[in-house]
Amino acid sequence: MCNLGASVQELGWQPKSDERHPVSLTLPKTIRTQAYIDGAFVDAANGETFDSLAPATGEVITRIAACTDVDVDKAVASARAAFESGSWSGKSPADRKVILLKLADLIEENAEELAVTESIDAGKPITECRTFDIPDVVNTMRWYAEAADKVFGKISPTGPDSLGMIVREPIGVVGAVLPWNFPAAMLAWKLGPALAAGNSIIVKPAELSSLTTLRIAELATQAGVPDGVFNVVTGLGHIAGKALGLHMDVDLIAFTGSTEVGRIFLTYSAQSNMKEIVLEMGGKSPQIVMADCANKIDTIAEELAVGSFWNSGQNCSAGSRILVHNSIRSEIVAALTKVAKSRIVGDPSDPDTALGPVIEEAALDRILDYVNGAKAQGAQVACGGERLFEETGGWFVGPTILNGVTPSMTVAKEEIFGPVVSVIGFDTEEDAITIANGTEYGLAAVIYTDELETAIRMARAVRAGTVAINGYSEGDISTPFGGYKLSGFGGRDNGIEALEQYTELKTIWITLRNS
């Protein structure tokens, strides 16, 4: 394991002015690269693997099992057998809670190992992995563990001759297809409620960031989750993901990722067994700054930067459109540019790094193409917009601010998934709402205003699943997260609502006869 407590000089990096250069890192010895089926690590049936690359260097860090439909069949059969046996589905909610709490404890005990793995595998800054990603996994697992024995059924208001019971039962075999931007955290968002409800689950992690999912599966077995209840099939989306989506014995697919792929999973459902589909997809979230905020420009600029550049902008709810009243637009752009330039871009293992690399070379090319396209359409680059540290082999781009963007420009409509924000001016509240609602997405929004009535009125008018006021936020584990329009379909992550979507609703009607 690399010595992340050492200075960057000790790790082999020699700073040049204010730059941050990535260094080669070593994965923990506990790293796992095989699929995990029926409580054991196994090679793909065909013996094939694929390369896993480090975003900070572009180098191959390991090779991972490339599962196919044969492996998916084995995983689903294992999950179904476990479900039907009742080894997990038949446990009392209180017993499931004990095991899930043990799993949360094991994740917490191995937090540093998981944080290092996540940082190397996904290129995420180590400080974010240590302070947000892995703690969020622990919190999510504990929250759903505690919720397991606190979800009640209902009795219908019948007459004296009958009794109507409305109960929830686990849906059965769940397939979870994960994104690469928050690998461990998104795993927990699916795993926690699915297991708490009593289901078996097959997880297909993103091929770009599979490693923490595999390790957590191993920890789940150590915690007492029965064999077959939690399986991991690694591999490419168009092979392993497709096989899971089309499988006739999977009861529900929970997917987080692009809207394009979400549409495909809907067709898989129609082509197979009409399995339930829960989709959390893309976004083009607005951050709206009203004119009454003129006395707090610097504070708002800091918040705007968090919403725009967190995780290098690789976040479905990233506030990638900043809508600013024209009376303060120049001041906001100047303040945000100052904040953006203060953010350290570079070595993910450096605790001071705020932005690491983007996930892959194709993502870097896509981001730069959007910036160049915006310039061609008349936008001005106030900050960033160029590749950094090309000599390292990593895929780095700094926080980028585009000013003079209009709602009709491509960068104002399409999801970029990188550290690029478009600043759009408006003159009236009505204009702001029209622009905010003027994309195909509706995942999140932020509104900055000192007027309570304005905040409530605008929050009601914006068509998004989560609307934050005076600070970027997705809510917390207790609040459902998902979107309107092309941002979501079929359900939500987080909250009791997520647990309920992994259940079937059943009515039991009893006729009472007098003896």
C-alpha cells in the first residue's frame, strides 16, 4: 500500500511552482479481481479479463474478470436458490439488522483500505474518499439496517366480517448496475435497502471502477450474509449488464447512469419478463442566484464551486448551469473564477487535492470538445478549459467556467459530466424558471435568495426531484433522491421509499365466519 501519510516529495513527486503531478500508486494487497458468486471468488467462465486503468496515470493497475451471460446465469441461479431457501429472505428483520450492522462495522474497520482503493481505481481525491465516500457507505448500511425492523404493514378499514392486511414482501432477485463516479457509495444506496428488505442481489459494478464493490462483497460474507445473497459479476456493460437486464429470473433492475443506457434497460425489461426498473439517470442541474444576494457574493461563489466541481463535476446532480441575475453576473463570475483557481488539481493521493483526473481518456476528449464547441458558439472561457499534466499520462482538466452562455447553446442543454459550468444571465424570476426548466432533465436544483417567499415559490416552480435552498445539497439518507423527466424513472434512492421499492405489496383478505 502506498504511504499516503508521507509528503509528496517522499512519494516521488517534485513540485513545479503551484502544479500538482500524479504519482504511481500501489493497490492494497487485499484487492480482489475475480467475480464473486455464491460466496466465493471465481474466474469468468471463459477465463477472460479486461484492463483496469488508473485515471491519474493512464496505466493498467490490474486485470478484472470479464463475465458473460454464462457467469450471470450462475449468479442469478445462486441468488434465486438463496432467496427460495429463506437463508436471508426468511430471517426476521431484526436478525437481518444485526448482520447488516456487522457489515457496516467491517466496512468502517477497513475504511482506509477502501478509501485508497477507491482513490486509485476511480481517480478520486483521497480526502473525499476518506471524509465522504466511505463514511457515506457506513452510514447508509447502518441506516437501512436500523430501518429493517421498522417498516410496518397496514390493516384496511373493513367491517366485522373480514380482515384486510396489506403487507410488504421482498421482491426476490435484484440486479443492481452501478456507475463509476461514486462506486462504493452508489453500491450502498442499492445494497442497503435491497438486503434490508430481504432480497438477494447481483451487482454489476462499472467496468471503470469495480474494486471496492468486490472487497465489500467479501466483507459481507464475513459479516454473516449467506452465500448467494450478494453476488458480483464484473465485466462490460454491453455483455454482463445486458445479460442481467434480459435475464428471465431477475425481478428488478436498479440502475444509476446515463439516460441513454437507462432507456436500454427499459427495452430489456419489455423484451424479457417485464421486470421492474428503477432508473436514476442524468442531469443538467441549475444553480439560480437572485439579485437580492448581492451582499454575499463570495460566500455564494464558494457554494457554487462545490455544486459545480465536486468530484471533478462527474456527478449527475452537478450544478452545471449557473443562472445569475444580470445585475450581479459579472461579480459572480469574478468571484467564482477566483475560487476555481484556488482549487488544487492533481495527484489524487495528495490530501490537498480538490480535483483529481476525470475517469478516462474518452471523457477528457468529450469535455474539451464541449468547451471548444461553446467557444465556437460565442461563449467566453473565464477559467480553465484546457488539458493539464498531459506528460503524466493522466486525464486532467481544471475547473472551467464558461461565461456568456445562452440557453440555446449545446453546453447549456447537454450533460457534460466534467468540471465545466455554464453561466447564463437572466432578468426576471420568470425568466430564471423558464431557463431552469428548459432542458430534458430534472434531477436537482439550487436557489440562492434572501427572500423566503421567493425561495418557496421558485422551489415549487422548478421541475426537479431535489431543490436545495441557499446551499448545494442532495439531501441526506432519509430523503428520497431521484429526478423528473429524463433524470429518473420508476423510483428513488435513499429514504424509506427506496426500501419499499425493493418489495412487493400484497393484500391478504380474511373472511371471518361466526362459529
